[in-house]
Amino acid sequence: MSSRLFGLTGILCASFGLAANLYAECVPSGKLEIHYINVGQGGSTLIIGQDGTKILFDFGGVPGTRDIIPFLRSTANLKPQDGIQYTMVSHRDRDHYVGYKDVVAAGYDVLIANYNSGSLKTTGMMEKNWLEPAKKTKAGAVKTIPLGMRIPLGACAEAVVMAANGVVYGEKASGPQKLDENDRSISLFIRHGKFRYIIDGDLGSGPEKCTEHDTGQQDVQTRVARALLDQKLMDKEHGVDVLHIAHHGSESSTSAVYYNIMKPEVGLISVGQHNSTYMHPRRDVVDKVLLGSKRSSCVTAPPLQALFQTEDGEKGCLKTGCTSFSGLAIGDIKLVTDGKTDYAITGNNRVRGGAKEADQSPNRTWNFKL
């Protein structure tokens, strides 16, 4: 079955509740890639389906000429004339959209859609670096991403929009909400054969006493996790293979409750070395939930097999917590999976600061079984 045919079939069958069965029976014929571009304190993730469909999720908080464009040209080997099918800005904080303008100026046209969460927050910088440049692309002006939308990524592969603007797929919208901008982040679930992954910008999981999560953000992540089970997109026993550790490892996200449902094997963090205002990633997330002997008693899912991040943070503490150095900083992160047997994660060691692993060489690879 061709990639295009399966994509259309997957969308049609989803409306009749049959998509889960199709994916269980489908055998992938190619590889899916996920790239975390090291943009410092911010986020930018490139997803490439086995059919070549590209989603650029977020654009960092610095000019795209510094990190994103060199990455696209060299590391990802993408030519401007190939274009990018979809762009998504998870939410309207500046460390997630600033590089957009330069990517388009470098010749990378957006071919199908420019999406945002539906937030109405607007600034002059946002207009200059994202909203106005988007109007010049083939896809046109930025528009609100539809909840539950499925983007085909080739045979046995798709991306599903699970949350946006504080509303979760399968739930009824309750009208305008007073939300932290971070809790308006897009949550995107990706599956490729047996492989499962989720990315959700700076989405929150709310305060939690047992892990000392101190935050004013709401618990949208747990609602997403339960929706994944309700929609039969995720298996209760196995959860996801790889988890995006939201909000750069802030304790506003990735609670024990959320982690226990998701049951990930590997975690990925996009974080910058110079973030002394925030002390990301936090010990209350990394050491009390994800890894190590100091995990809180309310964490029942197994610890991660590995935690990778684009940079180390800075040493220090705030009243709400301290920086963790338990994860491994490996620069740009590349994940490749065949969706059948395994997935591999490679780091190029393009790290600007912090303590690099002494024995780590560029393009070191770690392998994991599905």
C-alpha cells in the first residue's frame, strides 16, 4: 500500500474508530526521524515522516541564522527548494517563534499550513518574526490548528493533534479560558508502527506535593495522557517510547501522575545553558520523577533508560528549586526509528556550555529496542 493511500485510509478509518486496528496490523516500510535542534534556551524540533513530510515544530528564541538554518542545510541535508509542509508554533512565547522569519528568508517555503495553538497573544516582535513572514509563504497566514487533526507521515505513521489552546482532543471546549500561555501549547502525538512519541511545547501538569512541583500552571498533560488512552492511540501497559520533557524541564510540567500514565523509556529536553532565571531542568522533575535513587514514592512507572538534553543548565537554585545535572547534554539530538524493531538516538556534541561528558565523541549513538 502506498504512503499516500495509507494516509488517506487512516484518516477515513479514524472517523469510524478503526484506525487503531489498522496501525496494529500495519508494517512500516521506511524510517521516521525526529531532530531536536540546539537553539539554546528555547525549542525547535524537526519531524520527517518516512514519506518525506516535514513538520517544523517551534523556532527558538534567537535568529534562525544561528542554529536552525545551518542545521537544515548541513545536518538534515534539506534543500530550500524541497520546502517544509507544516510549521507549528506550540505557543506564543518568544523562545518558540523568533527564528521563523530567517527560515523563510533563507528560501524554505511552507507548502501546506502554518499553525498556531489558537492563542490571541500578540506583540510587535511576534508580528515581525512570525505572523507577517508567514503571509508570504505558499501556505499563507498563520491559522489555528484543528484538534484531532491527523497528518499522514507515510505508511503506518501519523501525527495527531491532542491539545491546543487549553482544550484536549475528545473534550468539549468550555469557552474562553484564563490560562498561562504555556498551557495553550500544542500537544502532538506521533506514531510510526510500534513507535510512540509526544511533544507538547511548554504544557503544564500542575502543582504536586509528593514531587514538590511548585507551579501556577494547570494540569493539561494528564488530560492529554488520558485522552490518548480513551482514543486508543496509546496502550495502557506500554505508554510511549520517548517523552518530550515539556517546558525545558521546568517543574511546571512532567508530574508523577502524568509520567505514571505515559511510562516512557527515554526522555528528551530542549534547554539552554544560559537560563539562570529559571534553573532548567529542575531536580523536582529529573531527580524526583525521571531518574535516580531519589525518585518520589508516588512515581510508580520505571525510571527512564536514558535522558538526553541539548545543553546542560547553569548551577544554582531559586526558592522553587535547583538545576539538575543528571541528564546527558549531547547537542543536536537525532532520533531515527524503523517502527518495527528499534530506534536510535545520536548526539553531535554541539554544546555551548556546561559539563560535557568527557568520553563523548561527536555523533555517538545509543540504541533502544521497541
